[in-house]
Amino acid sequence: MTKKLSITRLLLWSAAFLGLLGSNSNLLSSSQASEGSSQEQAQIPEVSTPKIENMIDVGGRKLHCCVYGNGSPAIVLVSGLDSPQENWTSVVPDLARITTVVTYDRAGVGKSEVGRLPTHGEQSAKDLHVLLDRLRVPRPFILIGHSYGGNVVRLFASLYPKDVGGLILEDTQHENVLEEMRKVLKGQDLEAFERLVVERFSVPEHPETEADYRDTTRKQLRRSGPLPQIPFVVLTSGRDRAEAMRPLFSAEAIEKIAESDLAQQKELAALIPGGRLMTVEGAGHYIHVGKPEALIAPVVEMIKKVREKEQE
């Protein structure tokens, strides 16, 4: 293998693993294989659904947010790593016809300010709680977290269990994903993985962005409290992530990655008794873009359950 090819391979590895851990829509993820480029995803037109747009001070920084529709429970859509709220336009109109929908940008994303507070998952959950309180949207909330956003909603539900009526994780990686990858990779695959982890996932001396705090967020998840006993769905893209990395790994590694992914998604679904694991093949990492109905259906079901409980 020439030096030029080695460098190219390493760059591909870097992009793939950023996608693996829930990166933004500008980086390689399995969605690109089935939905076209991430640039095309970012060009989804703005929805015409009426909205109330605000910059809300959550304490030390202002977050940009939009509220659609009305009614209870409120649906709160939490984007992936460094991904703007416009990423949800594929599902907002349908959900806003049923109830209140909230989208927002976390600190340092879109128009939202970074401020001086850290941007790790726990602080993001606290920011979101203040935001929802100041917006006065109806409780309980149904939280939907895509990719890294799933980490934020898990921490939110752990910190504020009485405020959450339902929880959906969309293609969210388990906090132990790096460790599990290390277990299944061997030889050259493992060597390249170790080089990538050291180079791209070490914590910088002065962390600022939520990407800088990824390792901190994973540690927070490991020590977080139990989740409330609420309706819970885990959506996964199945083998799509592993298959998207086929040019980078051996065939044996791809099979082991797929098996490991499934086991970890089952662990996530088991965080709440009665949690459901739903596999959506062919949609890629951005399930709500590739197959929006696959997300909308369980949300509608969850809304019905929460409303029935409120009437008891």
C-alpha cells in the first residue's frame, strides 16, 4: 500500500468513525449510501407550518428555537452532533398537526450562542430543561433524540424523570461503542482504529464544542441515574452503518460490527422495561429523513398513550 493510499484510507476511517459516534450531517454516515450526500440533506426546504421563533436565555447563553402547533404532550426534537434544527423539517409538519412541536439548536450550533458554560451532554440537558420551562410548552414532554441527540435526551430523562412522558432514540450509539469496536476488530483493522481514536477522539486541552466533550458525555451516561418507566422506543438503521464501512474493513469485521451494533441497541432498549427495538432498513443514519413515517408512527402511538394516561 502506498503512502498516498494509506493517507486516503485514514481520512475515510476518520469520517466513518465520526459518523459512528453520532456526528453532524456534514460528515460521512451510513445515510449517504442510501439517501445521497449530506449536502443534499442540508438543503431540505423550510417548512411552511406556522411557528413561533425565539432566542431564549437559558442562563449564560441564548438558544435559537421554534415552536409549532399546539396541544399536549409537547414533542421535543433533539438533533445529532452539531446538526441544526432544520434537519427535522421532514417530520415537523405531520407532528405539528397533532400537537406542540419544539425544535432548537444547542449551544454553538446555528444561531445559538456558545457562552461560557461547557457544552457536554449533561449541561445540554440542563439547558434544554430551562428552555422548555421558559417556553412554557405543555408537559409531559416526548423527547426524540437523533444520534448524539439521543445522549442528551437520555440524560434529560434521567435528570428530570417527572417531566418526560415518552422517549425515542433514533440511531443513537451506545456509550460503550468504542470499547465494543475495539473488542471485535483485529489486525490491521484494529491498528487503524487505535490510530484514529488517539488522533480524533482524545479530549483537547481546552474543550469548547460538544464534539470536544464527547468522551465526557459518554462518561456522564455511564454514571447517570435510571430512566423513568415511560413508553420507550429505540429506532436503529440495522446493518446500514456496518455496510457503509465495508470499503474500510474486512468482510469478517463487517459481520462482527453488525452483530455488536445489534447487541448494543438491544441493551439500549432494555434501559426501560417494555422498551421496543425497531429496525428500519434502507433509511440510513437519518431515519427521519430517509423514511420519516418510521419515526412518525411510534411518535403518534406515544402521544395517544400519554393522553390516555392524562385522562385516567
